Amino acid sequence: MAREPIRGVRRAMAQAMVASAFTAPHVTEFLTVDVTATMDLIERLSGSREFEGVKLTPLALVGRAMCAAARRHPGVNASWDEAAGDVVRFGYVNLGIAVATQRGLVVPNIKDADLLGLRDLAAALGTLTDTARAGRATPHDLAGGTMTITNVGVFGVDTGTPILNPGEAVILAFGAVARRPWVVVGPDGTESIEPRWVTQLALSFDHRLVDGELGSTFLADIGALLHDPAQAFVWG
């Protein structure tokens, strides 16, 4: 039997997760999405001149979709301030990305992620995760997040029930993207079973701030954008 002292990042994260789990009433909803169009888009853009030198990943598209959906549903981008008796609604999205490091789990965030185009968001995401894994994340990187993504799919996991980052109203678990049989409805209404790229999303939200309708429509909009990225042009 061996013992390992609990200190530093691991202790801080453990305390934060316990406080969150026993303070905020968590609700988790799940959505399975055909993301074939998103995967096709990534393949096309990755070979383009505009994305030269930038690694474009599905996570970047998920982050972009989350920011776009938050613009349509600003109530999810908020915090419950018990001490002040206020609901704080943020006018910006600082997008947190949960990163597993040798020191434990950290959640640095991309400041003003909602103002970034896809290329800049992908570049910021790569820089942020590399910095965090190298143990170089600064207090500025770790502070001020407003919503978070945890990419459980990178470990081959389909989904989970994520715990909210303290002070945030929503966290999205992004599951593995895999080829699966899927019922596809053609333009004439005929159905066929085809292999498609499919993922599962799980959204946990603070039920003090986000009710079932808001949480459901927010998650559905994220799924809609990943199913058909062109939907972003309709939203404006």
C-alpha cells in the first residue's frame, strides 16, 4: 500500500468539484448527433491556405457552436452569486477547456472566445492546451471562465455527466466521434441506413439559473450546428 499527499492543483480541483456538486443543483441532458457534415468541413478546411499552420480539430467546431448557441440563449452564460443575491449575466464568453495534466485537471479559458473566427479559435485552443499540459498555465489563463467544454472523447469515451466549473452555469461533455450506422432520410422521404460520423453531447447545467427549456434548446442548437454547420448563416 502506498500513499500520495493530496496537494497543489489536485487538492484545489477536488475542493472546487465538491463545492460545485453540493452547491449547484445539477441537471444533465444528452444528445446524439450525426456530425458527418462537420467532419467533412474539417477535412476541407484543414487543406486550405487559410488554415495553414493551424490544427483544426472537432473540438474547435464544438467550441464555435457553443459560442454561437450562447448568443441565441444568453441565459446560459451566467453565474449565481449567493453572497450578493444576484444573477450575474456575462456580456462575453470566456470558454473553458478542461485539460488533464500531470499535476491534475485544470480548466484554462479562451478569453472573448465568442469574438474569434474559427481559425483564431482553433489556434487559441491549440496554444491553450499545449501551455496547460506543459504546466505553464497562468492564473490569468485559469480565472474568469464563463462556460466549459470537457472533451471526454479524446479518451475514447462516449459521454459522461460533467460537474460544473464553480461559478458557471453550463458545462458540455463532448464524446468520441465514431463511424456508426445511422438512419438517413433522403429528400424524397425515403430512409436508408448508412455509416455516418456520430457523437454524443452531454450538457450539465445549474438548475437555479437554467431551466429545462433553456438547457434543452441550448443543447439542441449546439447539436444543430454540428449536424449542419451552414445553419450558422441562417442564424446570422
